[in-house]
Amino acid sequence: MEEFLVKINAGGGYNVHIGPGMISECGKIISSAAGQCRAAVVTDSNVEILYLRPVMDSLEAAGLDPISFVFPAGEGSKNLHILSEILESFADNGLTRSDIAVALGGGVTGDITGFAAGVYMRGIRYVQIPTTLLAAVDSSVGGKTAVDLSSGKNLAGVFLQPSAVICDTNTFNTLAPDVFSDGAAESIKYGILTSEHIFEVFERGEVRKSVSELVSECVSIKGRLVEEDEHDNSVRRLLNLGHTIGHAIENLSGYTFPHGHAVAIGMVMISRAGEKMGFTEIGTTDRIEKCLIRNGLPTSTDYDPEALYNAALSDKKRSGDNITIVVPKRIGRCELMTIKVSELFDIISLSAQR
Ligand SMILES: NC(=O)c1ccc[n+]([C@@H]2O[C@H](COP(=O)([O-])OP(=O)(O)OC[C@H]3O[C@@H](n4cnc5c(N)ncnc54)[C@H](O)[C@@H]3O)[C@@H](O)[C@H]2O)c1
Ligand SMILES: [Zn+2]
């Protein structure tokens, strides 16, 4: 079986196994990472139908005596109620401190399962089996877990690195096109950040041909940033490229606009402002726009600069009067820029003018 292996030196250190058909290996991989224990699989109602059976079979065959918990699919489930149901189900099934939680699904499943693992009995181990492109290249690696509160997204959570990540790239074949594009936006982000090669694969529209290799390159980039800055105080913030304006768009839409789509628009806008400020190489924005369109993503928004600015101010990445934004120099290189909150309005206004 074709397998790409990426090692991440954060937490206790863990391997990310990437390749087509990897789900059938999950029992073996988990028992070698975690030893003899019980596995508690958490998944959502869509992924249950598609992939729960083969995962349970593989865990069973490896002697991990699995149990499962299924919640209704969607961001609306990433809350304290479902978290509490997951914890109660772990307890009802007699899960102990030496057992392991398994997140099977997209970013919602990964975030809530990681949080449950982080607090159940003061912390048990967990494994990620991402089944969306976004979860594979972004949320399954790095150890950020969360649920949403009524006043905002991801407001409660813990940092907890997984014990292993198992990414079966065949699972992307059943994703809705919009959900796939969402992950494409985050992958294109890695290209703009540090790898012109990744960007070119998307530019040529060839992502499906070499998706396992591409996921492994994205995960390596994220891994290096996480290793250097596990708790998100410095270089890890580069991963927020496109996210200041992106979060503002999501916020204004009442979180109905998909995250990756919002980030796509945010990347175009910040690159355009960078070009106008003389910071970003001319032509960068044009290339980013064409690449995003080719991958089914939007590049502009109807929200006006003032509304975007006000929504951006509620961003949790703000610290006092300053906010750190990420600006491309060119494709393959970006820099952090700390600006006064008041300067953000000028940048958003610049970025909105074609
Ligand atoms: N922890 C982090 O570092 C981090 C980073 C980025 C995003 N996130 C979080 O990730 C979440 C978004 O992730 P997402 O886009 O994966 O959302 P998701 O988990 O809701 O998945 C999107 C949809 O695809 C379905 N699905 C999943 N896998 C499938 C498959 N293989 N085939 C068919 N359908 C499938 C799901 O049921 C769901 O309806 C957000 O909550 C965001 O906050 C976390
Ligand atoms: Zn993101």
C-alpha cells in the first residue's frame, strides 16, 4: 500500500500515516501506538454510514474491543451538550485512563473528540482519523481542540496532541464538492505560505492525481510550525493567512458561509492590500485569484469594509491595541505584520478596491 509517513515532534511525538485505503490498517497502527487498550470511536451521522464499519472491524481484529458514539453531523453539534454526551458514554462504557478515543470524521469530530479526551478522567489519549481534506491538512494535526460557545466559535478547548493520525485519502472521494474545496483553500494557503510547488499543483488543477503526497507536504509544513510554536504565540500564527478577513466574513454570515471559502476571499484581499502597500510582489493576487477559481472557490465578498473591520475586531487573535496579520511577499513566502487595530481599517479598505 502506498503510504506517506510524517513525524511530528510535539506532545509525546506522533506519526501521521497518509495513503489510500489506510482505514483498514487503523487497528494495527493504533495498537502499535497505544498498546493493549480499548478504543472509543466518536463519529458523526454522515461518516457513520460510510466508514464506521470498516474502522470497527479493523479495531476489533487488532483486539481493541471498540465501542462507538455517533452524533448528528454539522458544526451545530460542536457544543457542550454533545461534549457531555460523549463523556457520559465513555463513562457508561467503563472507559479507563489507559484507554483511547478515536475521532473518525471531519474537523468538527476531531475538535470535539480531542476535547473530550483532554478532560475525560483528566486526560486520556486520542487518535485522529480525518475524513475531510480540511481535517487532513489542518485540524487533525497540531493539538488544538474545541467546542463553540453561544458567544463564539472555538471558545472552549484544550491543547492536546494526538497519539497518531491516520488519513485514508480514499475517503475524500465521497466528499461533497464544496467540502472538498474548503480543504483545498487551506491547502493552497500552505502553498502561498511556504511552497510554490503545492500552489502549482492546485494552479494546474491536478490535486486529485497526487492527493496523498500533497496532504503529506501540507502536514509537514503545519508540523514544522507546530513544533516550533506548540501554543500559538509566534510562527504558528502564519497559519492565519487569510483568516482575519475570513473570520470576519464567517462572523457576518452568522457562520453559514463555509470556513475555507471565507479564508479564500481573505487571502485574495490581504494579498491585494499587500500589493498596494508595495509589500507584495505585483501579480501575486492575480495568480491567487485564478488558482482559487480553478479549485471552486470564491474570491470576493459583498460585505463592505466597515462591516468587515467591525467583525474583524471581535477576532480572538487580537491583543490589546495590536493585531498580527499575515501578508504574502510572493507565492511561497509570507510574513507576520503587527499593526495597530486602527490601521486594519485602512488595510481592509485597500484590499476591497480592485
Ligand atoms: N483544531 C484545529 O486546528 C482546526 C483547524 C481548522 C478547522 N477546525 C475546525 O474544523 C471544523 C471544520 O471541519 P470540516 O470542514 O471537516 O467540518 P465537518 O467535520 O463538519 O465535515 C464537513 C461535512 O462533511 C461530512 N463528511 C466528513 N467526512 C466525509 C466523507 N469522507 N464523505 C462524505 N462526507 C463527509 C461531515 O459529516 C460534514 O457534514 C470547524 O469546526 C473548525 O473550527 C479546527
Ligand atoms: Zn482555517
